Amino acid sequence: MAKDTYDIIIIGAGHAGIEASVSSARMGCRVALISMDLNAIGRMSCNPAIGGTAKGHLVREIDALGGVMGILADRTGIQFKMLNKSKGPAVWSPRCQSDKDLYSHEAAKLIKEQNDIEIIQDMAKSLMVKEVKDGSGYKYSIRGVKTQLGRDLECRAVIITSGTFLNAVMHTGRSATEGGRIGEKSATGLSECMLQLGFETGRLKTGTPPRLDKHTIDFGKTETQPGDESPVQFSHRKLPGFPVQPQVECFLTHTNEETHEILRTGFEDSPMFTGRIKGVGPRYCPSIEDKISRFSDKPRHQIFLEPETLDGDTIYMNGFSTSLPVEVQQEAINTIQGLEKTTLIKQGYAVEYDFFPTHQINLTLETKLVSGLYTAGQINGTSGYEEAAAQGLMAGINAALKLRGEAPFILKRSEAYIGVLIDDLINKCPEEPYRMFTSSAEYRLVLRQDNADLRLMNYGWEFGLIEDSQILRLKEKTSLIREAVSEFNRKTISPEGANAYLESCNSGKISQNEFIANIIKRNEVSLKTLLASDYFSNSKLAERILGDTEALEQIEIDIKYKGYIDRQEQQIESFMRNEEIRIPEDFKYEKIRSLSAEAMEKLKRVKPNSIGQAMRIAGVRPSDISAIMIYMRG
């Protein structure tokens, strides 16, 4: 094989690029990973945190499929926390604060140690394609990438994971400079090439807060935010000595009316309010100027102070994303409790960049125009490391499967948050940065973070991304869960065996034998403490369950929430019936006269492959679906 010939080329070495390159290489492909800066592999541009509400679900799913984000987070996390524990298990979400320098170092090390990945420091300037004339629906097929240094790299597939770098411009006050991150240049040429091929493009924006000098902060005036006493790993692959890094505290403070008044003085210089930024920003992660403009009745806003590294001097000011002039940022910050004498190490700024609306890609993340060309991450209009990594993994798997001549891998909404993410991108085609929320998943009680391995790990094993030892462990855990749930639903406990324990946890006594499962369903009852009670002292099953914290948690959830889970399973069955009604790829929507004009336009643009997918396209009404089904039957 010639030196500059590869199976797959990945453009961009951020979180999407890492997952795409590792997954496709492990599936037997020869991979080239192009990065403009070899020191920026896995760099955390914004908050050095992994996970959070719904995002933690994505990381657990990435790991269950054989991805690496969870492993990197476990190796570099300096504070771990399970969010929303006061609520139901559907919304429990793991999060960790990472050391950003360690994360980037570990990511680069992992890439370099992976066989069949060649890292190239260069800029991808254009795509090499050839016209397709086989009636497949593609206009072109990919054949390679041209770089800034004049290299022609040939390949059979390309995955673009360019992040916020395509024609990127950074804004602070009235200052605008080219670049995707401070100190890093924009990526040029690729957008123009894709426009020439017939793609549509748009502009989005994101922002980042200031970084503060930790030595100038009075932490005694803030509220301490500790991590969990018994932290939980992201990865299902157990890491010896976890947590690996020393664990630190984060801190909470608040803005006030004086802060808001000072920030308002900078509005006339704000690139957002003066119209210099044309791109749409993330609605659910607004800048501080957005917050005080849209929520003017709120006297204060939360500010979390989070260390970026173990040994460095910078503190990330979470909740204070801004592109106001530097002097306004500094003055406003000094009005916040604990930050009266704080100095900025790096100012906040906004980044505006090109993206490509997602009606132009399929559920595999392959583009509809160019065979073998995939896009993943912020180029698809998403925000967040986790959303990018999930797409990178799916693009890497699907590109490798296509080169093998095998069927594509598409996760349904009923199977994974990753399925919800990609389904929403294709069918809703968001015009602002898309962020994953638990509320986006209608089957979220089934798609919990704790059972990602039960749902997805067999897929990863089939692709060669999960080790046999992990599957053996999965089978053992699954068997234990089934045995326990069956026994607790079948066996009863006497008043003599239960009442002493029930009294100790302030739960009503029983007067006759009761099924153990019904005892477990009580709010006051904890399965862990129940199994540790005298009644179960000689139970081998109880001993095995108490020795497996993951199985213990899933057994308790399965029993306590059985009614709700059964209801969601019935909803999933109904969902699957609609997914199984296939729509031919060449279906002629224009022959159905009763379709609304909006439905006609959306259906022809998205080209849904099932009635279920057509039902989820924004602008397609129930009457349109009925008309399609009547026509298909006729």
C-alpha cells in the first residue's frame, strides 16, 4: 500500500475525531488522523468536565459500545459526582471535573498507542471526489483529501470532525480575530470545497467564560461543592486504584445587581447585541449577558468556580460565558462575592463558525451527496464534548462497516440516548446548537445510565470494540439480576423476618407473609440494608448481590419501578411497529395530492426510511402520515 493511501481519513482530533479514529482502527481500518496541532489532541476548549445531566448517559453508552471517553475521564477526573440523586433514577447522571492537561495527554497517548492510526500535522484544505453514475443517489464518492502542505491523501472514506474551527472568528467586545480557540488558527478551504460540491452551510456560535487566577480568589466567601465520597466510574472496564487522581473541591458563588449593572454598560460593545455575530448560540447554555437580558427579573445567577488542573493556577468560571469587552468582564467579576480582588488569566470570548445543516446526512452520519463522506460533532450543529464523541464513534463504526460491505449500525431512540441524539439531528434539523437533555428521551426510564452495558455492550463486542472478558462479566451480572428479580417476586418474607428491619427504617410492619419484591418497592426500604439484615444473614444470593454494587442498583430499580418500566416497554413496542413500516428510498411524495406543502418539502429533504421516522419530522402532521400510509397500501 502506498504511503499516502488509507482506508479512512479523519479531519480533526477533538473528542469526535478521537472516537472515530480509535473505533475504525480497532475494526481493522488503516486510519490517518489530521490535526492542525498535535499538542491539541483531545483539548478541552471550554469547561474541563465530562458528563452531566444526560451527557453522562452518552458517556456511559459510548463506553458500552467500546469508545474511550469514559476511560479518559476516569484516568483524569479530579472530582466525580452523580447528579440528580434526589430525583428518580432515569435522570441520575455521572459527571467529573477533569484535569484538562492530563486529559489531552492521555488522549494523545491512547491514539499513539493504537495500531493503524497515523497522526498527520497539517490542515485539510479540500476533498477529492469522483462523480457517481450508478443510480445510487449519491452525486459523488470520496477518494481523498488535499492538505495545506500539498499532500494528496487517498482513501475510501473521510470523517470530518472539525469542531468550531471552520472559518472560525473569535469575538471579545469590538475585537474580532480569526481562530477557533485562543492561540489557534481557523480551518479554511474545507467549507468552500463543500459549498462547491453542493452542500448548504450556516453559522453558529458558542462561547467560553473567563479563567481566573486561583491565588486571587477568597474561597472562604464561597460555598464549597465537594465530590462524592464514593465516586463511580464512567467506564464499565474497571480501573485499578480508582480514582486515580487526587480529588478536589469546586465552589459556588453568585452574581448580584451591581454585577448586572456593570455588564449592561458593555452591551453597546457586545458582538451579540450589535449584530457582528450572525451565528445562533446555544439556548440552554446562554452567555451571562444573555441571562441578564432575558431574565432581567432575576437578582442573581449561580457561578461555579472549578479547577482546570491539579497543578495550574486557572479556575474556570462556569456560568459566566461572555464576549463583552475585557475591562467590563474584569470590573463585573470584582463585584462577585469572593472575587473582589480576582484577576483574569484569560478573558471570555465567543467563537463563530461554519456548520452544515443535518438534513444533508443520513442516520449513519454519511452525507447524502458524497458516498463515503461522514460528518460528526459541531459541524452537525451540536454542542458539547459528549455529543461530539457519540457522533464520532458512530461515524467511525459506520465508515468501517461500509468499507467491509456490511449493514450499517443505526441505534433507535428506544435503544440509546445516542439514538435520540442522531434521530433528533436528522428529523428536527436544529438551527441552533443541539444539546442533549434527559427530557429529549421519551423512554428515559429504560435508557438509564446504569444499564448502558446491558443495552449496548453486545453491539460493541460484535464490532470487535469490547473484550471477551467484559462480555463474560456482563453475562454474569445479567444472570444475577434475573435470578434476584425472579426470586424476590416469587418468595415471601414472614412478619418475624421483616418487622424488626421495617421498624428500623420507619416503614409499616406486616401482619402476614409478603412477597419480598413488595417490601423492596417501599420508599423507605433500601435493598442494600434489607439484604444486610438478619433475615438474609445466611443467604448466598444476598451475599452475591451485596458484592456487586452495579447489579444491586439495577435489581432495586427494576423492582421499585416495575410498573413504570412495563408501561415504557409497551410504548416501545408501539414505536417499533411504526419503525418496521418501511418507506421505499425512491418513494414519490409528489403523487400524494393531500400532503401539505411543508410536509412535502420536509419529507423530500429528509427522505425518511420508515413511517416512524416520518412521524418525527418537524412539520409533518398526523394527516400527512395517514395519507402516506393509504397511498402505500393502495
